[in-house]
Amino acid sequence: MLTRSRFSTRIWMAGMLLVLPTLAALSLDHAAAAAPARKARFFDVPSQAAEFIGYNRSITLTAAQQKTRDKALSTMAAPCCKKFSMASCCCPCNLAKSVWGLTNVMIVREKAGPAEVQTAVRGWLNFVNARGFQGDACDTAGGCAREFSHDGCGGMDERNLLAAR
């Protein structure tokens, strides 16, 4: 038979075995939630363009997330048609859809704010065309079919991303 002190010790030990891991898990969750969004990395235009376009199709934003997206992209001119903002662009070309998908994943998975989204989008646009965009591809003959790296939209058909190379 257990004495009162041995029983108390066992209860205390059992409590510690349950409480300490729970507290540790809660602390890690809190720390992970407070961590800043990681910097977007770009390494391959065709595969990442396809990936980002997929995020544009598959990630639905909440109203609050949509406000973040609009705040980030509405102040940026569309690289292929500077008459429009990146939030709306003039048409859903492959370049625009890749930017929108990148934005979606940054907001939803990385919990990025407008400034972080803008940094990621600028990084992506610089990666796909280091010479920069003139902002008139949509008004130039053949501009929509040109590769990103040649100041183009990368085409309109996301199933054919050859133009993204």
C-alpha cells in the first residue's frame, strides 16, 4: 500500500510528465507564430512559374487576406501593362498569374504582410527578367507571347509555359 507521501510524489510526477510537454508545445507554437515570414527563394523560372500559377488556382484568400493582397499589389504597376496595377493587371497572363500565386502563398502560408509581399514580388520579377520590364508588352505586337526574360507576359495559356523559359 502506498503511503500518503509516496502517493503525492507519484501524482506530482505524473502531473509534471503531462504539464511540461504541454507547456513546451505551447511555447513552440507561440514562437513559430511570431517568427517572420521567410524570404522567398527563386531558382528556376519554368518550374516556379508553374508552381505559382498553381497557387493562384488552388489558394483561396479570406477577405482579410484579400485586403493584404490588394494593399501590396495595388501600388505596383503591372510589369507587362503599366496602365494597370499588379492587383488587377489587364489580363490573366502567365506572368500575372505567377505573381498572384506567389502573393497567395506568401500571405497564406508565410503570413506575410504587404511589405514582405512586395519584396517577394519584386524579387520574382527581377529574377524572371533582370533587365526589367518596359510595361508595354500588352500593347506591343507579340508582347504577350514573349518570354518573361524578353519583356513579355509568358503567354496566356498556363498549360504552355514554354514562353516562361
